[in-house]
Amino acid sequence: MFNSERSTPTVTSAAGGASHRDYVESVLRRKTPPRIVYAPNYWQWFAHHQHHGLLPPEIAHCRTQLELIRHLGLDVFSRNVYSDQQHGWFGGLTEEIWDGVEAREEVHNEGFDRVITRTYAMRCGTLTEQQRYILADSTLVQEKFTLDDTADPLEALEELLRARRWRFLPEKYAQEQALVGRDGLVVAGELFSPLKALHLLAGAVNTTYLIDDDESRVRELLALHEAAQLDLVRQIAAVGVPAMMAMDNLDAAFHTPAYLEKFSASFYEKASRIAHEHGSTFWIHACGRQRVNLKLMDSLGVDGLEGVAFPPLGDVQLDEVMQLTSDRFLITGGISAMETEKFQSADEVRRYVEDLFGRLRPYSHRFMLAASCNTSIRTPWPVIKWFRDAWQEFSH
């Protein structure tokens, strides 16, 4: 069927009248929607093709990822539909507030790349971090971590964490949700756990060293981040945002069960409780191996994981996730770069989606079809359409 407002394909229930948002909300309520929800993540793929003049003529009119999703008639359940991928891996709905620290950001171009330098003038000295947006790959990479080259990284960490908090921008969220409208939901992907905070400031390797050197002090300092983030959770929940997400790249290689228990479990449990008290849901962005952490996440009250990866990128099949967790635990995923880069025909995609949906249909009240992390920039445009077509065929 067609939406008269935009003249782009949409899928509705047999009875008509239901919207994409209705279907997404059904899953958040653990109710089986009339069809399986398909909420893709085309963030990097679209940016790459747009910036390099590679958009196929069929979608050359699309100016944003949202317009591409609408063109294909799919659902929106997105924490990056509003984000600037050249500026950060996530965010856009919050304002960082500093008390006693002068934070500055400078952006300049080096060739085709965009270099972002952030400096923090503090009592213990000036700290610097640097990121580079590599245009050729349409991706952001970390070139220097904030705590690199500091004489006393834990002293610097303490000063940073005591000075930093966040303000949620409800008017910005309302604006973005209004743009999406009945096509789905904007997820407030603005959060990150204490362990992820240290990853972002020191890198995963140096995080391990810091913990090994003085675990008790690291735990004490990361409690400061937890308190500031829980304040942000309360702000997000208080204005009625239906879904919020911690952008943690939850992977057992870096988020081991022992580390999760010590540094992040308290945050996840408290954030989930706050969300539920306000009728919201709390999610975690997941990458890589998940099997060993699934039951812990479920027990903490976390509502679900975004982008669960399956073998060979991950270590658990999606239907296994459903069997290993309670009937309240939600997941998104099902499509990875392994499929979008290697499938050569519509029939291959069709067989894959038919098998996937066959295994997950009993759990369609807990599942949204999505990219396991993102859509590879090497994905051919026909493959994206083949997945849309197969979803339309088998989703009811």
C-alpha cells in the first residue's frame, strides 16, 4: 500500500490503519505485531554513498537515512537517525556540562578527512583527545585517548568525572520524533556505562591496566560516572521517551562477566528500574560475542540488546538468545555484513530470510529484524531491496 502523504511504499496490517510506530510499540510491550518489525540501520551505508556521489538514481532524491527508510517502506527504531556520524559514534540529544573544567573542541580538515580535537583544561594539566573521520571509509576512528600521556591517569580521571554531567534536550528529542512521526520511534542513544566510559577515555587496553593497578580506586571513580548517567536516565525517562540505549558495544571480549559485575551491573540495574518506573525501556547496543552475558543482562532488568551478532561475527544464534533468556527479553538483529556482502541473488536472500523468520516466528513479540551492527558500505543496493522484498513476503 502507499502512504498518501509521501507516496512511498509502506506495509500495514490487513485491517488497515495501523502504523509502523504501532508495530514497534507492540514489540516494546511484548505483544505480537501483525507482522515482523524491520528497523534497519543504514547510517554508515547511506552517508558513504551520499558523500561519494554513489546513491543509485532510484534514491538520489533521499537526503537523509530517514528518507531512505521511508522510500523502502520500513520501520524506524533508531538511535542514530538524528546523529552526526562525522562528529561522534552516538549522541545528539544531550548537552555536556562541565564544572571547573574548560572544554574546547576544534575541527579542521586534513585532505579529505575531518579531524576533531578536544581539549580539557584542568587543575592537573591540559588533556587532549583526537578523532578522525576518514572520508574514504565513512567512519570515525580514535587517534588519541583523553588519558593518554597523563602523569597520573587516575587523578585526571577523578577530576574529569567529578566535573562532567549531562543535560537532556527534550525539545530536540521532540523535534526528531516529530520528523519520524508514525514511521516509528527515535531511541535516545545517549547513555554509556561506567566501563564504557573508561574505554572511551583510556582505550580498552589501558582500561585493563588501570583496573589491574588499582581496582578499588577505579571502582570508586567510576561510581561518579554512574551517578551522573543515572541523573541523565531520569531526565530522559521523565519526559516520556519510550526507549533509551547505552551505547556500550557490549562484547564479552571487552565486557567480561567479571568486569560487568564489578563496574556496570549496578548502572544497568538502576537504569532499567528508573526506565520501567516511567514506562520506558532500557537497551544496550551489542557487538560480537554475547552468549556468556545474556542471562546476566536479563537478570538485571535490561529490556533488550540492539544488533545481536550471530556466528561467525558473534557466538550465539538469534533463536538461541530467545531460549536462553526470559520471555521479556528483546533483541534486534538478523542481518550482518556476512550476508549483505556475500549474497549474490534475490533467491539467496529469500531463502535466508525465510529460514530466519521460521526460527524466530514464535518470538516475534520479542524480535525486530535489523542490522547486527550496521549496514556495510560494500553492500550493493540490490541486496538492500532483496532483503526488503523477502521481509515483505515472509513477515506476516
